[in-house]
Amino acid sequence: MNTRPFRYIKRRKSRKINVGNVSVGGDAPITVQTMTNTLTSDIEATLQQINASAEAGADIIRVSCPDEESTIALKQIVKLSPIPIVADIHFHYLRAVEAADAGAACLRINPGNIGNSSKVKEVINAAKQNKTSIRIGVNAGSLEKKILDKYTEPTPEALVESALSHAQILKDHDFHEYKISVKASDVFLAVAAYNHLAEIDDCPLHIGITEAGSIRSGTVKSSIGLGKLLSAGIGDTIRVSLSADPTEEVKVGYEILKSLGLRRRGVTVISCPSCARQQFDVIKTVQEVEERLEHISDSITVSIIGCVVNGPGEAKETDIGLTGGGKGSHQIYVNGITDHIIKNENVADYIVKFVQKEIEKRKFKKL
């Protein structure tokens, strides 16, 4: 697809840190994250979710470590995981120390729950020794008591103050491999907090709308919240929080990034909502095409338009285009140029095979 000036987003300047072998911040691509929902002590089930998420495109994945059984299992999980692991820590600082020793690439610490500064210091020492980065994860639902007493309720200022106070502890111990999140389930609260924080600290920002909801409502909320932030150049790594399979979070994350032109992965379908002018069943065709091409990770754009009103124009902006014509004939475009006509074909089947052939041709040219 063509890149036009009005699509350009100037990203906020942040310093770069490492989460295992994945860079976050700076000029690194915006990474997509998710989180397992299995018992971490169940190594096989957890690895199944990790592998499925990695296949869907996840760059980083988080696993919960609520007990010692989990951190013991983490050592084996880290060895077998194809992507870096972030250990999610709540309530007990020793779990963070154990997770760092087990090889976690990053520790997610909720400062409202982890304990006093001396315990945080032990976590920092373990992170330094194991070259483990840290995410300061502030959540509107678990702010520390002194912050809530001061502000009476979660506010953007409260979230940012909590984050910065704990970032200062890391800085005081000469630890700078950290990123910050200031999440809330309220879109306006989260966006305001991130905007405020982005002006104060140059650390990478992990952005998300927490507890966003089901796959439909959560996708809408996340798209609005993350879209506002990303379009303003804020955000170095994202997680879409859904009450759904982790792979769905990854898919939605990529769709948000693709819609803003910030990252490309897989097949992007541009399709019309269909109307009485359609020359084939657009809705059914699009559904089948997306399902059958879901495994493709190469970036390619496909327009599927039911008639000639907008079809040719949309085809100019995509790698492969299909426009419905009359009497069972349909026009195929390649790189925006009229290529050939198909007649009385199974449209979905034809497009799927055509896209697969195009991908293979691209791979052959690279050899």
C-alpha cells in the first residue's frame, strides 16, 4: 500500500531497553505482547499457549508467577519458549528474585503490591545480576494506599506519581533498564495518564487499556485508547487486554498497528460492507479469505470490493485487488494495475490461491 504524508506518525523519542533479545523503545518496532492464562506450574499447557501466541505474531509474552511452584516451572518454560518471557509478580518480592534467577527476560512489578523499598532493592540486584529488565506496572485498581489517600481516587496524576516514585527507586540504584505502564479500564483516564507521563520520563512505555472486556467490547475500547496514544506517537510496546484466547489479543494488536501504518504483518483485507450492487457474496468471501490466509505472516494487502463503484480506486492502493463485474466476470488487479478477468470462478478460492502464489513468487525473488 502506498505511504502518504498524512499517514506519517512521529513517534515520541524514548530510550531503548532490551527484553531478552527484543528491543523496546527508541527506533525499535512497536512490539505486540499478550499473557498466558494457564497455571504456570503446568509447563506443557503454558508452553502450548506461548507457542500459539508466538505463531500469531507475539514478540513478548507474560506469565504469572504467584507462587514458588510457578517460578520453579519458569526455568524450564524460559528454555523452551521461542519468545522472551516477562514474569508477572504480585505481593511477594521473592517471586521476582526467583523469576530473574530462572531466566525471565523482564519482571513486571506492581508497585502498589510488591512491598517497601528494601524489598524492591533486592529485586533490582537480582535483575542486574541476570540482565533482566523491569516493567513498573501501575494499575488504577491497585494504587498504593498513600497515593489513594492523597488523591482520594485514581486520577492521571495519581497513576503518574506512583510510577515516577518507583522509577526513582530504580534510578537511585543506577538501574535504567525499565519501562512503565499506567493502565486503567477507563479509556480517558489511561490516555490522560500516558500523555502526562510521556512528557516527563523518556523511558519506553508499555500501553494498554486494562480489563477492557470481551473480544468485541474490549477490541473497541482498546482500539480507541491505543489508537489515540499511538497516533500521537506514544507507545513502544502494546497489549490488548481481552477476556479471550491470548492469540486474539495478538491479532487485534496487529490490526491496530496496521490500521495506523505502524507495523505490517499478515494479510490486510480492505473490503466493502456490501450492498445490492454486489456481484458476489462479499461478506462470505471476506470471511473465508481471512480464515484461510490467517497463517500467512508476510505483509500483503488485498481489496475485495463487490462492484465497480469503488473497486478500481481501492485496487490502486493494494497489492491484489478484486472488483465485482457483471455476468459472473470479475476484474483482478495486481499492484494497482488491471491484470486479468476471471469468469464463473469460486471467488474466495481463487483469491486465496492467488495470494499464496504471490507470496511464493516474492520468496523466490529473494533467493
